[in-house]
Amino acid sequence: MGPQMKAIIYELSKHYANAHGTEKIIVNCALAAAGADAVGGIFPGLAVPATIASCFGAIWVMYGKLCSELGISLKENVLKLLARAALANIAANLGGALLVGVAGMFVPAASVVASAAICFATVYLAGIVFLSMISKMAEKSSDPHMFSDISSEEMEQTVNDIKLSKKDLKEAKGVYNQHKKQ
């Protein structure tokens, strides 16, 4: 577990009994996405569509599982808003670094491995953004299981205020490499 994830889980544990189970959900969803991406990337012309489909699908499933684990009840439209905002956050903060990785997908032989690593990092970072947002909203809300007193605009602004760095991307790569060896 990286330092960013440890810090987030510590903050979440102030509000949620099952906060420590969230890292496993994030890693498992990221690994599943990377595996699905690798299988799709074996077929010529499917690498980029496989990356997109596996990342978005895994993020959607991951967010649902994280909310369930923490006992948070979010309406589906709010969950969609948060998923879009989290992906936009990742693209805005780390778009350049991820694009370098995508460029590596077009190198024969390395493309499947590079694509799977990018997919893992994207899902992992989406998990970090989501947990950071949940933690910040739990601090603001009188009901950290429904967030009924926080508007969707405030939720979106909370996501937009979360900043990722190359250090976070490095953490995601480290977690990927750690699990790849197992």
C-alpha cells in the first residue's frame, strides 16, 4: 500500500468501519481491468478500445463496490457524475504522463504490457480520487452515509479540488509491479 492510500484510509476510518477493505477493492478492480485490457490488446486494432472499455467498466464497478463497502448510499446519477468528474480529474492532472504510456502501446511486443499497466494505473488513481472525495465529503456532511446535505455541484467541486501528481502515478506503478510479480 502506498503512502497516499494509507493516508486516505486513515482519514476514512474516522467515519467508516470498513475503510481498510477499500484498498483491496481498488487493487482487485484495477487488476481485473488490466487483465481484460491485456486480453483485448492481443487482437490487432483492439488495444485502445479494450483500454477504454476495461477502464470505464472497472471504475464503474469499483465505485459501486467502494460505496457498498463503506455503507454509502449514492443515487445512480450522482455516481455517474462522480465517475465522470474523477476521470476528468485524472486526465487533467496526469494526462501527459498517461499519454506517454499510451504512445508505448504502439510499440510491437510492448503494447499489451504497456496498455495493461496504463489501465491499472488509471483505475487505481480513479480509486484514490474517489476515496479522497468521499473523505472530504464525510468531513463536511452531517450524514457520511448519504451525503444528503451536499449538493451534486459541491460533490463535483470537491473532486475538482483533488490534485494528483506524478508521485501518485509512481505509487500506482509500484502497486502494479508489486502485484504483477505475485
